[in-house]
Amino acid sequence: MGLRDEHRELTRRKVLGSVLELVADGSLDELSVPAVARHSGVSLATIYRYFPTKDDLLVAAAAEPSRRALSDAQAPTRDGDDDFAAFQRAMWRDFSKNLPLLRHQISSSAGRAMRRARLDASRRELAGYLSRFGIDPQSQPGQRLISMLLLISGSVAVVELTDRQELDVDEAVDASLWAANALINATTMKDPT
């Protein structure tokens, strides 16, 4: 990666980090591109060059924790973790650092839009993962399993397990991964219609 590319990536991360920080401090519905520019120290014109619309900025910000988790999932993890477990562990650790953002995503219309923006990519990732177990992701059991895995491994589950049930992030991810494995095992044994 050349110096110019490194600078672009640094600027991009700075802008997206500012979005995440602003969302954690206030309402996602009130987030503005000028506020992001002030907070990040990046000019409004530069932000619009990277993200032509506020929606583009929000979609990129919504994907940032996943992007970070993919990088972190390459780091050493617990023995026995497969790539799904490593990704979820990295993602939830990142999420746990920004619980106010998760709460806003759940309660605000803009937050729900950010979560919807990630949905297709998450479904594709899970479909590829389930194929390794011989589960047809297009079948009815495969579709049901994907829906349930999204529920128990997503940001709503992080908030439920850490806020309401008061588990620490490692206990929460272990519980979620246990449930995911139980569902996968049940699906590979027999369709529990």
C-alpha cells in the first residue's frame, strides 16, 4: 500500500471513527455530516468525496465494526474457535466498547437502517459458513437457521446479554456460540420443523 493509499485509509478510519463516537454520545437520528467534519477534523468536502451522501456514510459506519472484527479475527483466538467463532468474538469485543451505539441502533430509525444495510452481507457470510456443514442455505431449514443465527449472534443479542442479563462480553459470546452450535447440530441431525 502506497503512502497516498495509507493516507486515504487513515482519513476514512478517522471519519468513520468519528461517526461511531458521535452516535455513542448522542442520537443517531440527529447525526449530521457537518458534525462529523467538526469532530473528525476532516473537511466537509473530503468527507463528501469519500461518502457522497449521509446514507453512504452511515452504511460505511455500520460496516466498520464488522471490518475491524474481520481484521481482529485473524489474530490468535481461543483453541477450538472456527472462523465464525473468531469473528463473533472479535465483533462482540468491539461492540462492547461501544454499547451506546448498539442501543441507538436498536431504538432509532437510522440505527435500524444501519443494521438493515448489513443484513445481506451477514446472510451471505452465514450461508457460506453453513455450507461447510452440508446445510443448504437456500432450503427452508437453512433459511430458518440463518435467521436464528442472525438473532443470537447479532448486536441485539450483545445488548440483551450484557445489559439485561449482565454477562461480561466473554460470557455473552460463549453463550451465543453455544446456542449457534446447538442449532447447527440440531439442523444437521434432523430438520426440527
